[in-house]
Amino acid sequence: MSADPIKLLKERGFDKSKWMQLPRDVVIGHDVIGQVPSVCEDLKLGSSALLISGKGTMGLAGERVRQALGNDCEVKVLIAEEISPSVIHQAEKAASDADFLIGVGGGRVIDTAKIASYNLDRQFISIPTAASHDGIASARASVPTGEGNASLEAQPPIAIIADTGIIASAPHRLLAAGCADVISNYTAILDWELAHRVKGEPMSEYAIALSKMTAEILVENAQIIKPHMEQSARFVIKALVSSGVAMSIAGSSRPASGGEHKFSHALDRLAPGKALHGESCGIGTIVSMYLHGGDWRSIRTSLREIGAPTTPADLGIDDAVAVEAILMAKTIRPERFTIFDMGITRESAEHLVQMLYAE
Ligand SMILES: [Zn+2]
């Protein structure tokens, strides 16, 4: 076991640029949570598991997973209310004699399972209870560090079981945030292409094509994303999985994370707890799309149609804080070159906020 699970994650980050690690089983549909045993059997995952869940999500879904596994699998439960190095430690310890891990819940729970399973070299199953961001299917994990959150490379889930009944009953705000995370693929790709032209950064055409297509399908069907409908939940889950696969193909988060994500991380630091990940990414996408000379108005229209916020005020954040976030964006993960590196000044940031978030 490591002294510092997050440090280990960084140290073990072998060159994955030639690796494509993909989920094997993706099960999406009504009541599919009962199919956990079939998935475990199909993937020969073993006979003992650590199930990580949250307090609320355990009652909502975790308990059903435990019951479904019944006598076939010895299940230990860990309730993780937050993600932190000590919780990850706890998970690693609890899973030391388990064959595999299961994360049942939101982003924090799934990321805890993702990091602990990666550090222990075991597989994990992702069972999201909401469709709020693409981390449910990707290799990336968001972990707290001294200065805000960092996004690190771990491993993708071996299986994703997305029960649309459970996901549709989650607050619509979460689903709308998931959509905004997918819509941000548009500007993530433009940033990647920019970095390719300016810095010679290698690109993956396949990852770009998939990521772009995913965002396009979502935007073209924005009118069917409605609160508490299983059909909508299914649609968004497929898009999030598809984004996760694009990242797996790239071997990095580049196809789904550019300047708009750096803006989102900056906003997280400046106004912690105000916005969901996808929400601040959506707001950042509007700025980034404008800077790229693209159709930022149609991005805004799609976000509105889905019910995602489009201005800092929608999130209860002052315009002045958004200005600081635009300026801070380039300092976050500075090796990732984006449009925010192209000479934004305080005056231009103020002008952007005034113009783009006025209505
Ligand atoms: Zn994201």
C-alpha cells in the first residue's frame, strides 16, 4: 500500500500514449442494476468485492447491487462521503483482499473506486446514479490537492452499468451538467487542433472525430433532453460513455478537456462549491467558442434548451470572479496549451464577461 495514493498515481503514470484501455461491458437500460452478477460472471471478476457508495446512493442503488450479488459474491461495503487521500487509503485497505471494486454513486464515489482499484491493480465496475460528467466512463479521476482539484490519469472501468430508472430520478440539474460536459468537447477539440498547429502537439483524428460526433448528436437532439425521462437519461449516458471512449482512444483527456475545463477548475478554486463540473465547463465553452471565432450563440442556445446555466449569475457567481477565472485558466495545467494562452488581458477578460454573459 502506498504512503500517498495520489503520488503513487502520478509515479505509476507509465506512457499510455500507445495504449487504448477501454471498458469491456457497457450495460444501459431500465432496471439493469440487477444484471451486476451477469457482468461479474462474464468478465470473470472473482468472488469478493468492495462496494464503495455514498450515504444516500447506498440506499438508492448500492443496496440493490449487494442484494443482486447475493451469495455468489462476498461484498464488503465502504461508505465514502468525500474524496480525499485518507478516504482513498481506507478504500485501498478495505479492498486489499477483494477481487474487484464497485463504485455505486456520483463522481466522488466513482473516482475513489477508480483510484483505489488502479493503485491496487484490480478491476472496477462503475455504476453511476447520475449522468453528471464523463468521469463515469473515463480513465480520468478528479482528486483534491492542496490547491483545488487535479485531474489525473488512472484507469477506465472494466464495466459500466447505467440504470436509466435510477439516473432519470436524479435531479435534472445533474443531467444538464452532464450534457454541458459533452458540449464542451467542441472547444476541447478546437484547443487540441490549435495546440497541434502552434506547438506541434500530436493529435488523434479518430478521437477527435468521435468526440465531435458525440457533441453534435447531443446538440442536434437537445430538445429531447427532458427532466426525469428514462429516454433522456439513456441518451446522455451514451454520450458520456462515448466521450470516455474518445479519451481512451487518445490516451489522454484532450478530446474532452480544453481551455473551458481549465476555466472550470479556476472557477472551482475561486468560488468553491457553487457550480457542478459540467455547469462551469458549459459557461467556459461559451467564452472559448467566442475566442475561437466559432458559433458561441448556438452553444448558449443548446445549453439553455437543456436547462444548463449560461452565465456566472445563473450560478450565483459575480462577473468579477468570472473575469479572474478567465485570467487564471492558463495557469492551471499550463502544459496543456489552449486559446486561453493567446494573450488575454484583464481588459479583454472584462469585455468578454460583459459581452458574452450580458443576456
Ligand atoms: Zn469534464
